Amino acid sequence: MSFPNIPDVDASVSISIEDSVNLLLASVAFEELGLAHLINAEAEKLQYVLGTIEGQTRLDPAPTLDELLQVNHSVDQTLRDIIKKEMLLEFKLEDVLTISTTTTSTTTTSTTTSTEPTEAGSAWSVGTDFGTGNAQYTSIGAREPSKTVDLGLGHDHTDIGSVAMVRSGSNLLVTISTVAPYTMDEVHLYLGDVPPTHSAPGLFPYHHTVTNPADYFTSYTFTINVSEFTGKTIYVAAHAHVYSLI
């Protein structure tokens, strides 16, 4: 299996956006390589227990049914964790590609098109209406390891991105993302075991805000401990204040 190459970047000088993108892409490649090795190791674990590795002497005594089920459960849990990591890597890769595309577009059209962000409005996790305006909430079931819904802008809930929910141990990771040409300066999150009733995002318990347009972002992840909601459906209302770059 070949190894990706880390770009040769001199940290003593200013790193360009192109170098930053290359470093991020290389980090994704290395993480994918690590996950591939883990999957291969889990496959060899099953082969060893079943005695199907070429040249292997079968286990004596042979594993019992309960032991085989335990091994299968262990492999299943590991693969579930790998799938969760793959989802996060996909979000990371999409964000990196957006950085690259946005940078190229701005460079090539700056002489004819203004790149000053213009306010586009409020976007919500698409699902069930509540409160006033275009507010909506979604939910993730007690047995759902992950779920992704659209991020809808305006009263017609135009799809401009996604809200991804991924369980990781006792935490729930909620990632709010936009696609080009949209960006955000504020995100708010409600999370609980009952649906939200008030749609004022400024009153939500979790939030992230920037004020400098240079710091506007296309993705933000909240990591929330949800151990108190074990075995319950979790209701999520994700809000973003959105700008357009065209």
C-alpha cells in the first residue's frame, strides 16, 4: 500500500492558501490510510478465529458459538466507529475542496464581481415547523448512530448545506455546513429530549459567533455531552445566519 506524501512546506515563512489546502488534503489521505489498516486488521481477526488464513493451523479447541459472537460484536463496534470517522473525514474533505474552489473563483472574478458578503437570511435544520418564521427542528433516534438533514434557507427552505449529527461515545457531534457561495457568521443550537418551543436562536444554549467578515466560516461542529439523554430521542434545532458571496 502506497503512502501519501506530505507537501514540503517551510514553516518559517508565511504559508499560502494553496499550501494549506495541500496539507489538509494530505492529512485526510493519512487518516484514510490508517482507517484502511484498521479495516484490514479486523478482517484478519475474523479470518484467524475462523481458521481461514492460508497456512494457518486451526484453533484447538475450536471457538464456541458464544466466543464467535463476541468476536463478531467486537468487529462490528470497531467498524461502526470507523464509519463515524469516515463521515467526519468526508465533511472535512468537502470543506477543503470548498476552500480551494472559493479561492480560485475569487481570484479569477475579482476584477468584475464583488466578493463582499451580502446577508442572505436565516437557515435551519430542515424538519418540523415550530415557533415563528422559518424555524424547523429535526431529531435523531436513540438507536440511530448518525443522521444528516438539509440546511434550509428562507421560508422555502432552499437547500444550501447540511446539518450532520453523529454519535461518538457519550457525545453528539452536530456539524452545520454550507456550500458555495454561502457562508456563516453565527450558528446556534438547541438540543434536548423534548422538541423546542421558542424559535429565538439567540436564546439557544449553544452558539458560535464571529464579527469580522474575514472569519466567516462554512462549517462548524458542536460537541455536546448527551449522556443524560441515553435511550431517548434527541431533538435538534440548528440555526445559521447566512451570507452570500455573490
